Amino acid sequence: MKYKILPVSIIYINENMINQRLDNFMHSRFKNIPKSMIYRIIRTGKIRINKKRISPHYKLKIGDMLRIPPIRLSYYSKNTFFPLEHATVLLNSILYEDNDLLIINKPSGIAVHGGSGLNFGVIEYFRKLRPLDKFLELVHRIDRETSGVLILAKKRVSLTFLHEQLREKKIKKEYIALVHGAWPFQIKKITEPLLKTKLHNKQRKVLVDSIGKPSQTYFTIKKRFSSSTLLSIVPKTGRTHQIRVHTAHIGHPILFDKRYGENSLDNNIKNKTNINRLLLHSSVIHFIHPKNGKEICIKAPLDSDFKMILNTII
């Protein structure tokens, strides 16, 4: 691990930054800095707004002058380069773009943001590829291993509008997954509560637990194969790893799920193909456009690996 010192930053708050809490602004702008460090430098007065100490909950106003002190940042040198092949893939993955939104078909294997030893995720790539876009933020997230629709906002007002739709459950997402075994016809909904945990190796894992958060996932069988089932899935809540945990809980994990799946079952499939990506894909998203108020439906086609699996299984 290496270290570098970020120099003093002076940021003048513009209309794309206003109404954010200071702590949230810092988290989104400096994703590789631990939250504990951000709160510490705010609490000790090292971060100043208009030359004054400020609380983490302060909401930024247009014209505010934000001073950020030098920050010592750790990083992994092997991941500091900018992988051009990923940049090319992401540029070719754009499904829709206008002045407010950028929507892509995220490939499996690319994280939505940097962290945990990764300097580049989708948002960092596009910020580097689109330097003239002064504002670019993730509207929502999907797992690194999951492919499919991902929305980025190009304006603060668009981000706020879509976040409100998410809170009010007005954004509808549909997924496609290939699960092991014959999915029971009678199981059309799973409502098991989900609880986030951290294992001894610091890996995050989500468990079904009565003290967890309420969760709802709806399932429709699209096609049955001899040893697997293709499902259409609509999550009504947006819990971490929700679909993966719910399917695994009833004994039908998603193929090639390294965290919640069954290695013995996956190995039988690997013997026939060289593909081992998680077979979960965010295929459709419905939302109201923040500018014109029209209902938008974006569809993301399956990638070649997912299609190949479907074409080769019996």
C-alpha cells in the first residue's frame, strides 16, 4: 500500500452542489477516504465553510466557499492506472443520453464506484471520460457482478428528482436471472426480512433474519430447463443483495454466485462453458423523466455470455 497527500482544495459551491449535507458531499466527492476520517476533519474544524467551523449536517448554499485541508490518502499502486479496455466497453454501453441523464448497460465485473482497492468504477470512468460534465453522480447502484441498466444524473436537480422517486417506490426495476433447479410454480413472492452483517474477514454478507429490514421480491417463471430456471424478477424494495439472498434462501441460488451460491452446482456448468459470471441482469427500468415529466422505459439487452449460457443449457 502507498500513500499520497491531496493538496488543499477550495471549492465554490454552484447550483449543482446546493442543498447537499456537507458530510454527504464529502462522501460522494472523496469515495476512497474513510467516513471516519471525513467526520473527524469536519468535527475538528479542519474543513471550513466561509472560513468558519461547520457541522456535518450543514446544507451547502450557492456561493459558499468550502476549504478542504491536505488529506493523506492510501492507495494500491497496481490499481492506479486507467484501464482503457474498460473505458471503451463503457462508452459502447450507453443506452440513452440527454442533458439530464446518462444511462448505460453496465457490464458484469465493473463496479459502479471505486473503493476496496479499486480506483475506478463506472462513475470515475465517466468523470474522466467526460471532463466537460461538471456534475455526474450515480442515481442508484447495482452489484459489481450484476449487469444491466444503471442511471447517472448529469444535474443535481435530476438526481434529487429521481431519488425522490426511489424513496416513493415509483421507479420499477425488472431483472432476469438463471437459478439452479426447478423453481416451484407456487412461489411468486418472497418477503423474508434481510439483515446486513460483516464476517470475520470483513466481507459484507446479507442474511435472512427476523430482525432485518422488510423486503419484497416477486418472481415469474420465463422458461424451465432440465436443471435450471430462467426467471423474471421485480424487487419492490431495494435491499443490498436482495434478489441473490432471497433466491438462495429457498434453495435456488443464481448461477455462479460466488457469495451466496453453490460451488458444486456451478462446477457442473463450468465443465461445459468457460463462463462464470453471475447470471443476474437488470433488464428494464421505468421512471418519470426529471425534465419533461414523461414516463421512460429503458431496456438493456443481455450480453453475449449470458446469451451463450442460455443457448447451451438443455
